[in-house]
Amino acid sequence: ASAATAAPAVTTTAAHARPAPLRVTASVSNSRPKDRTIEYVKVKTSKGARVTIVAHFRNGNQTRTTTANWRGDATVAYAVGNATPGYRVTVAVTTTSGRDRASTLTSFTPQRR
């Protein structure tokens, strides 16, 4: 009778995979909103990420901060008010999660009512 050789025990350690890099996309609800309306900036990023949105109006910047929900979505509202018609409002979006950071830009151009 031959002795059966047992396969050596294999131990596996879970590799500590680095999470996917933080990503962000942003869009506006209307690229040409009328004055005295509300403009929504919609952001998609990682769940729980901190979101900072700065709209660069001709008469000054307006900053909003929020946290992305469990799906990674965040929405903030800006009152278009009497923004300068025809002046392109650049919207800078930055998200942070831990040490990771991601940014993007979008814009809208207010129109006369």
C-alpha cells in the first residue's frame, strides 16, 4: 500500500485592494435658465463623499456644501435671481473622501425672462 500524500494546506490572505479612485461628474438642470428661476446642480460621486460646489456669478461666488447620499448622488439649488443675462456662470465641483479628491466643471448661462 502506498502512502497517500496530502496536499499542502493553502492559506489565502485577502489582498488589501485600494478602493477605486474618487470620481465626480456634474450637470445642471438647465444650461440656459431664465432669471428668477432655480438652477439645480446634480453631482454623482462616491457614497458619503463631501461635495463642495462654487457657482462663479458675475457679482460674486456662491458656495454650497453637502454630502453625497448612499447612491453617491447630491443636488444643490441656486436661485438664478437677477443674474447677468448672457454671462456664463462656471460651476466648480469638488468632492473629497478621506485623502482622495476629485473635481469637475459645468456651467449655465442665465437668460432674460
